[in-house]
Amino acid sequence: MASKLTRSQRRILKVREWIIETLLFLAATSSVLVTLGIVFVLLYESFVFFEHVSIVDFLTDRFWTPLFADPRYGIMPLVTGTLLSTVVALAVAGPLGLTAALYLSEFANPRVREVIKPALELLAGVPTIVYGFFALLFVTPLLQKIIPGLPGFNILSAGIVIGIMIIPYVASLSEDAMRAVPQGLRDASYGLGATKLETAVRVVLPAATSGVAAAFVLGISRAVGETMIVAIAAGTQPNLTFDPREPAATITAFIVQVALGDLPHGSIPYQSIFAAGLVLFLMTLAFNIVGFWLRARYREAY
Amino acid sequence: MTATDFEAPRGPRPRAARRTGARYRREALFKVVGLLATLVGLVALAALLFDLAVHGLPRLSWDFFFNFPSRFAARAGILSAWVGSLLVILVTATVAVPLGVAAAIYLEEYARRNFFTNIIEINVSNLAGVPSIIYGLLALGLFVYTFGTGRSIFTAGLTLALLILPIVIVATREAIRAVPQALREGALALGATKWQVTRDHVLPAALPGVLTGVIIGVSRALGETAPLITIGALTFIAFLPTPPISTEPPFISFQWLWDSFTVLPIQAFNWVSRPGVDFHANAAAAGLVLLVLTLGLNAGAIYLRYRLRKKLQW
């Protein structure tokens, strides 16, 4: 039996609604606070670092040796190490992921796709520490049989395994973009006598470009920030090189190395991990912004 | 229309026919190449599982689960590691689930389309792309040094909670968005308030989707190593945290929140970075335990999502 609420009951309800909405709003705002926290901590702690090290040296010096008696703080070797492992990863995940996406979207029958796609996504769920183990104790020995003289720590092995890890990011998002291409475009292409492959490569792929590019950018952003695989398999020796067969430290591997040691908080080498982290954050931020922009474009397309 | 329109295409016909054959052969070839490229990832996954099993299975025994780490590889175990993982995840889930679900409810059900809402949305998708080690630096600078929460289970759980917050928010938003508008309108028409509609109708309907996101988030947190190393989690812990229940009043203790800890991935990292086949076998065994847990959780989430998609017919 429905009864009319008294005025005070209605007031209580109204106040409760207001309180709840405020609480929910605060929860949503907390995510912004996390970002502000990250930016604040990185800037603040880097500021301490840059009081002692000039930004020019930081950007132009070719050596990164904060733990030596004569410390030098040139971020370049760490950046090239990071980019090199990313390039190797992309050389693996790019062709494989894109081909897999084309196959799954245009050729595989739906039953096969229903099974393979989730199975591929499992690759993204493997803990990175396990990938690191795999890179150091399975992939590296395997590569050493092919490339004689390959050191136990090398960028190549770490990069290949990162590549395997990001296959699902590249493949899954690319496939989504390809499937969003309207069927009419394909039908028109078939009508002109094109084969399925020609349609896939010359019609579907170009139409899905921005979505595919966004998928690549997400993969790159993951590879740049990957930590455990490189820390385990690529070594922690900063090395300004473009040869993936050599060992080289990435930004992330350096942070791990310092965190594992027992440097006091406030010392310059210790503060350097925040400056390195700031560079890493800016790199991934740039990739994320590009990816966001590409996704927004691709959403508008059809 | 002139007669020339009906002329045969240039070039002798047989060649064109051959070209058509080649075009279809290329397509047949791509079907094979495409399938192979798709399978490379799965083969790698199988190789990884096989490699871990070969090295790690011989080490898996009752003792391995109930021994503390040790200088002697054969006597070392993962007791402190799995207890640590369990407690850290408990803190993570306690913080991330309510916060993430509440944020998602606000964004889907309450938020007006304005500048600030846009900021929150862009921010969430950007946070999902921030490398995990950056969260470690945030925790180090803010929790460990500014708030003084130490290198404790509490700090670790909170750090991982922030890390998986975007995952929970995105999954919950998708689940809420899939709830049909008619359900809300029906409840509103009967006089329910907005919160009553959300609590009694929208959330229950979205629950399986929310659960999927939570499972994926928890499995991610379980496997994370980098941020916890960054806050300075110790690798050699040969004791358990303070028990939460005691025989003396007040019977329940939260002292364990402030204890130092280790977790499964950090223990595995410690073993893998030591030279020697024996410790590598330990690392493989710990990795195997971790992999079975995370892949099991992931598979569960994927199955749940699959069932959901099939059943979802409003």
C-alpha cells in the first residue's frame, strides 16, 4: 500500500540524495587527484635533482653514471635503451599483430575468432616477471644459438618478448577498427572484382588506418613503460648504442636498480630516478595523447 | 555510345586469366600466413608455460608452499610471499572496488556533460596508459616520504589500488552503459529516487560486468612487480605479518597493515636475478604458481564476459 511521504521524510530523502551524489563526485574526482599527485611528485622531486644538475647536461651528456665516484647525468643512453627495446618490440608485434588482425577480421570464420581472440588476450595477462624469466632463460639461450657471441643480457631478447606481450594490444584493437569498417565498402570492392585479400589490404586497412594507428600507439606506450622484462633480460648497464645485440639499460631498469639499492633519500643519485621517471612519464603522455586523438578521429569516421 | 566502349581490355586474354589465378593463389597463401601469424603468440604462450613447467614443476611440493625463503635453494619456499600477496590484494580490492565503482556510477548516472566531466574522462583514459613504475614513484614520494606510511602492506595495497582504478572504472562504466534506459525509467516512474534506481536496479543488472573488471584488475595487481620494488619492498622476508586475530582483547588487530612484506613476483625476481640453476628452478616454480593464478583469473573473467554477451538480451 503506497502512502504519501511526510514533508520531513521527503527532506531526509533529499538530503540523502545530495550526500550520495557528493560522495560519488568525490570518488570520480579522486582519479584526477592521482594524476595531480603523479605530476606534483615527479616535478617536485626532479626540482631537487635539477638544483644540482643542469638541464643542459641532463639532455646532452652522453653518459649516465649516477652511481660512480664521478657521476654524470646524461639521460640520452637511457632514452636510447628505452627506444631501442621499443623498436624491437614493435618489429615483432607490428607485423604479427597487424596480420593477425587482418586474418581474424576478414578471413577467420566466426567460431575460430571466438576462440582465438580471447586466447590471444591471455598474453596480456601474463605477469611481466614471468616474461622476464622467459626472456632471460629461454629466448636468450635460443638466440645465442643463432647469433654466436650474443651476451647473456641484451636488448634483442627483451624486445622480442615485450613484442610478444603487446601482440594482443595491437591485434585486438586493430581488429575492432577493421570490423567497424562498413560492409558496404567491402561489397563495393568485391563488386569491382577485387579478391578478399585485395579488399582487405586496399580497402579495409586504409579505412581503418586511424584505429590501427591508435592500436600501435597503445602498444608502443606499453613497451616504453615495460619494466621487469628489460630489468631482468637487458641488464642495468647504461649504454648509448643502436645495436640491439648489446646490453643496455632502459629508464625503467635504472629506476629498479636504484630502488633495489640502499641509497639515502635526498641524495642526488636517488633523486635522479624521479627525473628519469619524469622523462618516461612525458614520453608515454605524448604517445597517449596521440593515441587519444587518433581514437577520437576514428570514432567520428563512420 | 561508340563502338570503342565494347572493345576487349588491352593485353592478351590468357595472361589476364593467369593473373587472376595468381591473385587467388596469393589469397590462399595469405590465409595460411595469417593463421600462422595469429598462432605465433599462442605458440609463444605454450612455450612459456612448457619452459616454466619443466624447470618449476619438480620444485613444487608441500614444503615449497610452507617454507620461508632461505639461503639454500632446496629449502627455500614461498610462504611469506603468498601470504604477502594475499594481504596486499585484500587492501587493493578494499580501496579500488568501492572507489572505482563509485566513480563510474557518477560518470554514467550523475555527471552533467560539462568541462569538468570531460577532464575526468580524459584523465581516466590517460591514467590507464601511465607505466606502472610511475605509480611506484608516486607512492615513494607521497606515501613513503610525505605521509610516512612506510614500506608496508598498506602502502603497497594503496599503490596497486591506484594502478587498477582505471581498469575498474572503465569496466564498470561499460557494464552500466549496457543497462537499458527503460529499466531506469520504470523505476523512476514508480517514484524511486535516483540513488534508489541506481542501487536497486542499475547496479544489480551491471554486477557481472563489474565483476569481470574487478577480476582483471586484481589479476593485474597480483602480477605487478615494478611499483612495489620502487617503494622499496624487501625481497628477503622470513617472517609472517602480525596475525589479524588474537586470543587477547580486542581480538582483532590491524597491525599487519604496517608490517613489511614480500609478494610472489618480487620473490620470483629475487630468485631469477641470482646466479645458479637451483635458484632459477625456484623462480620458475614461483612463476608457475603466479601464472596459474593470474591466467586462471583472466580465463574466468573472459568466460564471464563471454557468457554475459550470450545471455545479454534485454
